[in-house]
Amino acid sequence: MSEPNQGQTIATLWEAVVGKKPTNNIFNSRALFYALGDEGFKEQVPGGRLFEMTIEYAQNTTFKSYGEFETLDTTRIDVFDCARYDQKIAAGTIVFSDLELARNAEANRKIDILESKLENGKNSAIASLNVMLNGDGTGNGGKDFDGIQKIISATPTTGTVGGINRATFSFWRNRQNAGTKTSTAFDNLRTSMTTTYNQCSLGGVESTPTAAITDRATFEGYESLLVAVEKIERDARATGGDIAFLNDAIQFKGAALFYDEDAAASELRFVNPKYLKLMYLAGAWMKMKEPVSPSNQMTRVYVTETFGNLGTNGSRYLGVVSAIS
């Protein structure tokens, strides 16, 4: 028979556990997910088979100059249509065994396993959605949500978005410009951003982008173009010195600029909540259902589900600077 051989210290003392919750060592910022949750990007829909957006796509060409007795053009001009998006499913499970819950009795636990695993499940759901929203919709055999790489494409003259073929209908193409350097890194970034921003707006002052999202390397490249800010206080020991901008203070023409670890490399996208919508069915946004205990297992299963998709009702107001170097 083997002896325990754990030692008196282990046998007589509990570990000195620091903190009441596990420390995040896996999840990134999930910046796009949180950005789409603010400023009106999210749109709740009360049921239905598809997500549909009505669009205005043509000008009434009967309006022109006429002679005094000239017959007016009474041709009926169709000017409206719709974009349609499939409803996608994002879901996952959080499973507890009866044994682990019984072992986690308050008197002997280091952390609350139920609370902590549910929090991890929530963060895992957000992380999964964030990857999809940053993608192109082709992941997992096309079951992924349509991401901003599809909605705001680096090749906007190809592909179908919302059931509309961009190769055929030029009005449905997002804006795109290359930010490739001429000689030094990021020397064309500001110019390409300015052009794209202006193309996404009306007259440069209406329907302007409200935010721009990119990868960290491009974010830092943009920051390197800014005038250096140096603030040296008289008593540096009390207030310190500062030679950089706060990240949340960095903007472009008033549009917030931020990076996401899941964003496509060397690309920057301008967005506007009027024209980019994270649509979801009512009652089905990050919904956690009541736990279920299977009849043949000693477990408790929580299901979290989201039924939705990302779409646009105005591609011309969205833009991307691609091939940034």
C-alpha cells in the first residue's frame, strides 16, 4: 500500500487563494462586438423568415427640362427594392456535472464554479461572435454570420450581399481604396483614409462615418502620423509626464478609431450605425435558457443562443482602406 507522502504543510493548511474570480488569460478586447452593441448598430426584429431592408436604388428620370407644350414623360420608374439576409444561429452550451457542483460547496471552494463557468460561457459566446463579425461569412461551411469583410469588401465589385449581386449593381458597392505605401510605411494611409471617408459621406458633411476599426499594426501606424503630444508637469513626481495620446482619444475627422485583435490585417473599415445593422430576433440575443438535466446523465446543461445576422441597407456609406503598408 502506497503512503500519501504529501507532507504536513499540505495536510494541515489551505492554499492562500488571491482574488475571488479567475483572471482572464484568454479573451481579447472583442472591440467590434461591443462597438456594434452601442450607438444604434443593433436592431431587434419581431419575428419573420428573413431580415429584410428596404432600399432606394434609382432616380426618377422623368424629371428634366421640358418645352411649354411638350408632353410630360409618364413612364413609371421603379426606385425601390430590398436586401434580404438569412437568419443565422450562434449558440453554445455550458455543462456542469452534479459531482463538481456538490464538491463546490461554499465552505470548501476556492471560487464559485457555477458563477465562474457561466461568466466564461458568456465571454466565450461574445468571443465567437466577434470572430464571425470580423470575418467574411464563409466560416463553418457558410453558417457563420455575415461579417464586415463581406459587407465592407476589399473587392466590392464582386460577390452577393443581401441577395444583390455587386458585379451587376454598382449602387450596392461599398467604397474601397488602397493604402499601399509609396516609399515609407503608412505614407499613404492618411490620404486613402481621407478619400474613403469623403466617398462614404454626402458632400463630406452628411451621413459621415462614425467609427473606424482596424488591426493593431495599422492603428499604431496611424498614431505614428499624429503630432507628438508631450506634457511635462512642473512636479513630475506628483503628476508625471505624458508623451502619447490615450487610445480612446484617437479619432479621424471626429470618427472614433480603434483596433480589434480579430480584425483583418492591413485593412481599416469606416462604419455608420444608420447603414450597418446587427439584426437579431426579439428575445434571442445572447439568451441563456433554463438549465436542463438529461435523464441519462448526472449533469446540468445551460444553452446560450443568438439568432441574427449582420447586414447593410446602404453599402455606399461604408468603406475600407485595404492593402495598407
